[in-house]
Amino acid sequence: MDNPHYRVARLLDVQPETEDTSSYLFVLEDGGDFQFSPGQFNMLGLPGTEEAAISFSSLAVAGSGRFTHTIRRVGNVTKLIGELEIGQRVMVRGPFGHGWPIEQAVGCDVLLVAGGLGLAPLRPFLLYMLENRGQIRNLVLIFGARTPDDMIFQKDLARWQEQDEVSTIYCVDHLTRESNLRLRTGLVTRFMDGLDLDPRNTLACICGPEIMMRFVARNLALQGYRQDRIYLSMERRMRCGTAHCGHCQIGAKFVCQDGPVFSYPDIARFADTAL
């Protein structure tokens, strides 16, 4: 349920992912439970600053009050979070929004396509699918980044690449160095043909730059995938989390309230998207 009230969370751990991106593990100071779904987000802030909308990159653990956000240091709030030391605190509102349609995955093939930091909102969904692997059919992850150094969750990527439960395709625009991962060169759309999936019975979830999501969604539609089972996350448009500021409005929709996850037909019809 959306929670508009502030709570205080303490930083427990920081795991660097790339040169400008890290994963931050927090715990709520009040000791209360904190339940959220893959694809939802928090509003994070510090006293005297604005807030930033950040999706969860971890699964909720009942009774722990813990959650992880994977954050790129590009704005005022995210740069300040990046300067936090272990034990320091942030202000939290959330969780907000509608997440990935987990219930629709039952009995279906599942395709996840991520670009760059877009893997962060998809990571908890993938972790959930792996924990409940018997509920779905084939599971495929396609992940692309600019270079090997821009690939987040490298330990996860290596582990998933060796698992039988998920088929993985990792690609980079430029292979600038050797990697312990098996990498292909090219955009994610180059590797979407010939997947062992049933287009009429596949749930496809996409997250990344809007231009990437546009070409991925259109590619899937041309291959016969059902458009009403293609979902995209539009999280980067959000600002207030409560549909009051209007910054995230797309047509008649507010990303923070009606999303951030939308079905492709529901969002592509609006002219102010790149979809």
C-alpha cells in the first residue's frame, strides 16, 4: 500500500556496481515491517533537499525492515546519498506505484529485457521468478550495456549465466576489455530472434532508456508477441510520488500513481512518450 508519510532509514552497507553507481542497503529505524513488490519505488531524501524516486533492487524480506536501492549519482539527491557513511540516515516515503504483473507470469514463458541501470527494477522480479521457478515455463534475461564496465550486478550476472533455471544473453555496445562474462557485441534488439519462447504465451518486461524500450517493444510486437502482455517501467519521469506535481504526467496517466509499470498499449498511445 502507498505510504505518503516519512520514515527514517539507516544505511547498513554499500556495494559499488560501476564507477558512478552503487547499491545501498537500508533498514528502517522504527523496526517496523516493510513490504513492497518488484517494480515499486521509494521517495528518498535528506533534510533540506528535494527527493528522488528510486525503484527497489531487492526483494522484500518479511519482518526485516530492509531494502536495497541501486543508485546512479547524477543529481543533487543521489550525489548526497552517495556521500553517506555507514550508519547515517535518509528520509523515506513509500512504497509507491504499481509493480511488475507477477500474477500474469504463472504458467507462461517470461522474457526480461534490460538496458543499463534498467536491470535494477527488474532484478527483484527475476529473483522472485527464480524462487518460484516451478510456476513458470521458460525464463530468459537479455541485458545490454554500453561497455563491460557499465554492467551492474556483476556477481549476479555471473551466477545467472551458469544457472539452468534462466537463459541469459548479455551484450555490450563496445567490448572495451576482457570479461569473466560471456558477452556479445551489439544492441539488445539484435539478439531477440530465435528465443525458445511462445510469443502468444509470454510475459515480457522491459526496463531501460525509452528509446531502447520503444525498439524492443516494437520488435516483440512484429514477432507476434501479445502487446497486452508487454510491460515497461517509466520510472525516470517521477518526482513527487503522489501525482500532485504533474511532472510525470503522460497523457491522462501519472507515472507515480498509475505506474511506473505500464502495459505497452496503455502507454504507447500517448504522444509524449518515445514509445
